[in-house]
Amino acid sequence: MSQDTPNTLQPPVLSSSQTLPPPDPNQQYREFKQGQQPFPQYPQYQSRLPDPPKPPKKRYKLLRNKWFWIAVGGFVALSVIVSALSGGMTSTTPPTSDATQPAQNTQPVQQAQPTQAQPTVAPTQAQPTVAPTQVPTASPAQLEAVYKASTTSTTVATLDKDGNVDQGKDVHFTATILNFVKDDSGNTAGANVDDPNTSGVIQVVFPQGTDLSRLNTDDTLEVWGTDAGVSSGPNAFGATVQEVGIAALYMTDQTTGYHAG
């Protein structure tokens, strides 16, 4: 074969008297390997896979019927539980009604009791209006005036004569200082007084905080105090004497104008 001739095979020309040999099935493969003829191209066919089998309708129906029966069974079980609970409640209601009957019988007794009038504690509401709560608001001058108004006016002679009769009474009188007296500690705590117009001697205990420098013998004292009754004690001469004692709450020296109490 020459280089100018194309790489194609020409079929042999046979006469009418010649017969073709039987075709060799491997001839084309041999010619392909020898480079005399290209390998024949055969049409390619795409294989088609069969469709997946569909689930039988009967199986689907059976599955659906299965869930249906499960639901029916659950509903039946729920209805049975509800009926059981309702039966239990109805069975227990008679005891509760019987138990409430005694309570209903006791309610009238509780209502018949005296009305629990705890809010009617009037004294607690009236406490703010009690007069003693107003006493701290009064001034010392007002308290002094109230006390002086409550005393009974008398004289030294009457007090000396009555002795213990007037003990505990609040009295008011006027007297003259005779001499000063001392307590058990040696401190001047009072004075013996008399009335120049009458006879009799009594003892006056000064109020706390009295300024002794403002008091003198023969000064005239106006006294408001409580009768303490008769007390005994030695006098300046060592003799035991008995005198009515007055615990003065307020005292005015009319000679000097000094006020104590």
C-alpha cells in the first residue's frame, strides 16, 4: 500500500461466478490491530432500570388500620379511667356530706356566741384622751397652781393640836422661822416654825434644791405641803420632843421674796 492512498479498505470486486467466503467474526479485530481498519463503533444503548416496586395497597391499609385500632384502644382505656375516677368521687361524696352535717350543726352554736367584739375595745381608743397623758404637757407653773388649789388652808396651832389626825392631808399655812434643823447626815434640811399670833410649834422639811442662803431666822414663810404626822427627836438641849412634820412642796419666803419648789 502507498502512502497516498487513504487508510480505507475497498471491498473486492467479484465476478458473478465467484462466491464470497464466509465472514470471519475476528477479521475486523485483526485488521484493527494491524492498523488497516478502525475499530467499528457500535451504537451505545442506555440501560433503563426498572421502577421500584410500589408498596402494595393492602399493606398500607393494614398499617392505617393498625394505628386506627391503637387510637380506639387508647380512647376506650381513657374512658374507663375517667368512669372509674368519677365512680370513686361519687362514692366518696356521701361521707363528705355526712361530715359536713356536724359542721353545719356547730356553725349556729358559733354564731350564737357573743359577737366576738374585739373591735369594740373602747378603752384602747379612749386612752389618748385620758387626762394623765396631758399632764406632761403642762408647765411647772400650771402644776404648782393646780396643787396649791388642792390644799386646805390651816394654822400652825391647828396642825400642832391635831397631831396625827391630819396626816396625809395637803395643807397651806403661814409661819415664822424659829431655828433650822439638821438631818441624820448633819445637813440643814428644815426649820422649826411657829405662829406669832397663836401658840404651837411644828417642823417644816424644805423642798429639794432649797437655797438656804436665801432663808433667815424670823423670816415669814408661806408653805404648801403634806402633813406627815407626828415624829419624835432630840432637841437642842438633848430632850426628846414630838412635833408634827410638814413635807413642803412649795415654799415662799415673804420677807426676802425667795420661792422654792
